[in-house]
Amino acid sequence: MPLPPGTRLGPYEIVAPLGAGGMGEVYRATDTRLDRTVAIKVLPEHLSHKGDLRQRLEQEARAISRLAHPNVCTLHDIGHQSGMDFLVLEFVEGNTLRQLLTAGALPMRKIIGIAACVADGLANAHEAGIIHRDLKPENVMVTADSVKILDFGLAKFTTGFAEMGDPCTTAVFQTQPGMLMGTIDYMSPEQANGHAVDFRSDQFAFGLM
């Protein structure tokens, strides 16, 4: 059941829902200490008992906290209350790339500008040993003066990158062999076939997008 406006999660007060998916619900909220708007990603109580989802929420927090880049959303806080785990994220006001594309073709100059920002943010993540694994227009937010990559809920950590042509080294959080992670329309062939992926899978999704 969605959290009603006025619900408090620590110092954060829920204002309105922003969206929901298999990994939880996202709300617009107010940080009452700093009087600023934030986005809160909540893993509801009925999902918190699922260890894999809790682990992925924690992994998302670790991934974002390792990145400091203007084209990647910022993590402010993490918490647990009344059986719910949650992340407190930068509130990014704008339109997703999907919303912009459904309105019609974008001018070439704008397309190039968005692509350059996404490429910069993605490169920063790869340098930090993080593969996004779910890059798609819904996870790119375009604001009046910025572009942000969102939702690292399926991110994969690596201990480092080998030379081009070699796979990444062991992941901190392993998925089961053959398990599909991501959105099928933007998966690289190896990802769609449930094989091991490296940073090139993100590059493939970037090219499709």
C-alpha cells in the first residue's frame, strides 16, 4: 500500500508518489532538517523480507555513494524504519529521456549534448568498477541545465577492469548463471543470454538508446 502524504521516515516527510516498480516505490519528500526536496526509494515492508531485494537496495546505495559526478544522481542518506528500508536521493526535476522521445524527434544538437553527458557519467561509473546493467531512456533524466543517470538498482561491482577484450574480474554480488538482469530491449547479446557481462554491455545499451 503506497505511503500517504505526511508519512515520516525519520526526518523525511512524504509529499507525493513519483513511481513504483519491482525494486520498490519512489516518493517526493521533504528533508525537514535542511528544508530541501529529496527523492526517497522505499522497499516496503512486504518486500523487505526478501533478502535479495534488500541486498540490491544496499548495493545500489554502495554504488551511488562511490560516484561523485554531475551526471549521476547523488545519494544523501539511507535508513530503516517500521520494517521499511529506504534510500534518500537527490531529487531531479525534469523529464526522462523516454518522455522527451515520445514527444517527437529531438534536435541533433540536443541529442549530442544528452549523449555526451550520459557517456561522461557512464565512464565515471566504469572507472569506479561499476556496471549499470539497466541503462535505458527511463533511467536518464534531463533537466533544464543537466542530465542525470538514475537507478543503479541492478548495478554490478567489479574488482577492476582488465585490458580490452578480457572480461571484468569477479563481481562482489554474483547473480545466478543464466539469470537475466535488466530490460530486454536494451540488453547486449551476452546479457540477454544470461552470460557474464562487463562495461561493454553498458556501451551496447548506450548505443541502442
